[in-house]
Amino acid sequence: MARISGMPGIVLLVAAIGMALSLLSAGQASAALFTQCPPTGGDTGCGILITVNPDNTITITAASSPSQPPYESVEDTLIGVVNNSNSSVASIPLSSTTDIFGFDGDGICTVTPHAAGCPFPGATGYEGPGVSFSGINAAGTSGIVNFNPVIPPGGSTFFGLEEALTATDITPGPPSPGPVNGVPEPSSLLLISSGLVGLGGAGWRRARRK
């Protein structure tokens, strides 16, 4: 085995270790970038990522390597949603102790750079592609994020929320499933079939009484 001796050898060894650690750190940072969001203002990816898991639970993760500042450099957060479940997602309710839905005009299309397709349809300017908001309470602390078209399994989209948020600032409710290519989810099909059976039974009883 080759031996490193003397001060020059030690300096070379330390430099090599430093370079390796630097490359490893860069690789981790790249892997942790939430690319479900395009570069928007001061952000290179999502500040917060909402993940719908295979069991339909939701995980909320803040970008950390690298962290993302408010996209407009003041106090608004770029949010991404990725659907890792086996069902489409039509909406997700969100709530907070702060006014995440208190939109004040500096939406995701008011900064440079911004996403292709800006401005997106919607009344607030914080909507991303296929995103709308409803059911917002008077304090702006809760509301529903709707997706049309629905987010299919493996799909994603993005939007903006108010305030410089951390993962613990957002509390999600259960995601609502939607149709896939116009075909209702199995739970919806069960409800429809149950209703049809009930209607058929009622018609049969009426026919017998005649």
C-alpha cells in the first residue's frame, strides 16, 4: 500500500477529502431539490412539498438542501404537490394557524422568472396549472386546494400560499379522489351501483303493485 509522508502528502490528502465531501454535498443538494415547482422568483424549486402517499396519508416536507426563500423575497411560499398514491387527487384541504390563504396580490406569476403558462386562470394570482381555491374562511387560515384536471398517480402540480411557511405551519386534511380518464374511482362506482340497485328495486316493487 502506498504511504503518504511529509507535509505535502498530508496537504494533498486533506484536499482530496475536502473535494470528495464537497461533491457529496452537491449531490445531496441536487437530490433534495423539489423540482415539482419550476424556478419562480428567488426559488429554484418548491419551498414546501405536499406528498400524497400510497396509503393516501399526506406528508409535508420543507426544502432543506438547498432551502428555498420566499419566492418574492418577502413572505410567500412556493408549494408543490406530488401524488404517489394509486388514485387520482381532486382536492386537498389545508389549514394553518397563520393566514396561508390571505392572498394579497403578489402571486407566483408576478415575479421573474416564473412558470411557462403564466398567468394561470384564477381570481387570486396564486393558482398554478389546474389549481383553484375554495372554501376559504374569513381569517384566511383554511381552505381547499382543487385540481382540475385531477392529479393522476405519479403526477404533480404547484401553486403559492401566503407567509414564509415551514412544514409544521400546514395541516392537511384527507385528499379527495377524482376520476381517472373520466372513469370514477372504485369508491364512487360502488356508490353509483348501490344507487342503481336501489332504484331498480323501487321500480320492481311499483311494478308488482300494479
